[in-house]
Amino acid sequence: MTEISRFDAEIGAAATRVLSLEEDRELTGIKADDATRAVMAKIIGIEAKITPRRLREAVMTVAGRTWLGSVEAQIALARAKL
């Protein structure tokens, strides 16, 4: 398997689920200290809340849009700590 096809296979597999911090580090090559890992874990947890059903609700209802805006604000706040 070539390097490009291996990468495509990894990315394709990764797109179907949330990566662990270790898997993300392997794919990106980014090494992080414990504080950064904690923030990244929090971001991953928040992002995992945004399911296809929640996205449909965000498109269809005002309450859904408000919820999605709140989740995005939580993510932005966590990213600011990086």
C-alpha cells in the first residue's frame, strides 16, 4: 500500500467515528502536554454532541439553532485555552 492510499484509508476510517487523542496525534503528528490533552478531550466531547439528529433540529427549529450556537460557543471557549 502506498503512503497516500494508507493515509486515505486512515482518513476514511477516521471520518466515521470520533478519534481518540492518541489516534488524532498519530494522524496529525501533534504532541501535546497534559493540559492541552485535557482541553482537546473536552473539545472532542463537546463536538460529539453534534449528531446528525441535532443538526437537523438546528436547521428546522429556532431552539435547535440556539442549542447549536451554544455548543459552538463552548468549543470556541475551549479552543481559546489552547
